[in-house]
Amino acid sequence: MTKLNETYTLNDGTKIPKVAFGTWQMPAEKTRQSVLDAIEIGYRHIDTALVYGNEKEVGQAVRDSGVAREDLYVTSKLPGETKDAAGVKRDFEQTMKNLDIDYLDLYLIHAPFPWDEMSSTSGTVEKYDKANQEIWKAMEEIQKSGRVKSIGVSNFNVHDLQSLLSTATIKPVVDQVQYYIGYTEPKVSEFSKANDIMIEAYSPLATGGLINNPIVKEIADRYDASVAQLAIQFVVQNGALPLPKATQKAHILDNSKLDFVISNDDMAKLNKMSDSAPSTFHHARQE
């Protein structure tokens, strides 16, 4: 059983709500109302990014929600293309201008590489190590300024994390990666757990790809739950943090109903499953 106001404690001692409301691929014109609906339903953790193009609408919803700022948790991200300290400062200021809020709870490096190089494999794995170490120093300075409470990363594989940790003075609190039933990225997950770095799971529904999986549906039926609810609860029971996204209020509400506990036997079955959505996009750098 998971409640939207329950929290994990991160490695810097701050608390983070166990379930976030994601806004990836959410059109700007739908974002404000969707975030307002999510907050009304009870979500307290909102995730966005500069490259999503909807930070202004997220910030407007946060300000219009009627919920005290300190009772909401807001995450945004530095573009993967930004690989120098001056760019970090520029993009962070743009994010803060867009959101128009006093501080961020969490600021992430969105990727260890520019997005147009995402398909690159081991031949260039070390290409951005030094650049990421340098921009992490800039991230650390931003945190020390008090305008960001915590800093972390996204889409970092084990090599990327090892490289960053070799020079970091502040450890990343999270690594936000693609993660869903049958695709739990064991190498990244195990390394992160060993280093007290929280895994955040984007696309916990495999961008809708697992909704019609018959095995997952059969297990969900045993709990009188939807496949989406089972998929989100699965992530939480694995100790990770899901970021489900929806624009229709009925779906946002449905995703929040996590008032059941998956049995140990069913968790074992789900964790042993092969990819529950093999046709969906996969992050090549983390496989």
C-alpha cells in the first residue's frame, strides 16, 4: 500500500515523495491543468525538464495550486547537450525564470551525453567523462547557493556514475532511468543501491507498452487493480520511485490508487519477467 504523501529519505537527508507526477512528452497547453489535477488528487512531487518545453506551465500550476510551496517537491533537469560550466549557469537561470519559483527541490543532469548521441555505444563511452565532472562541480555550486536542495543525474549508466563519483564532493541523490516490469536495469540498479543513490523510474508503464501484457494483467486482476496501478506499485515495492504521466484526470486519479500490496511471490514473478514491452523504446546506453 502506497500513499502519495509517503517519502523516501535521500542520501543527503532530504525527503522525497515516493511517487512523482511526470510531464515528459506532455504538451505545454495541457500541462498546467494536468499538474493542477495531479496536485488536487494528492501528488506532491512534480517532475519536469528544460527540454520538455513545459516548465512555465508547471511553475504556473505550482503557484496556482493553493498548496504551500514547502509541501510540494519540484524537479527539473539540465539539458544533456549542456557540457560546460557557463552553460549550466545559463540553463539553470532559464529554468528558474520559466518556473518562477524560489527554489528547486531537485536538479538533475538530464543525460551524460547530448541526446543526438544517445545511440552511441562503448566506443565513445568516455567521451564526456571530464565534461560531466566539470558540470557536476557547477551543479554542486548551485546546491551550495541554496537555490537547489538536492542534485542528481538521469540516464547515467554504471560507467558514468563511477566517473562522476571519482571527483564529486557531493554524491548524486538519484539516477532517473528507464525502468518498468521486465526492464529494471539490474546493473545500474545494483550499483546505485550499493552507493545509496535512489533509482527514479521514468516510463514505469513503458510509455503504455505494457498495458496489454497478458501476464501483467493476470497478476493485476488478482489485486482488483489496473495494469497501470500494478506497474507503479511494483516500482515502489522494489524501492524505486516511479514517475507516471497522464493528462486525463481519470487516469491521473487511477494511477494514484495504490492501496494494495503485491505479494512476495508475485513480486518475484514480476522481477523474473522478460521485457514486458519489448516493442517500446529502449535506452541503448544502459543495456
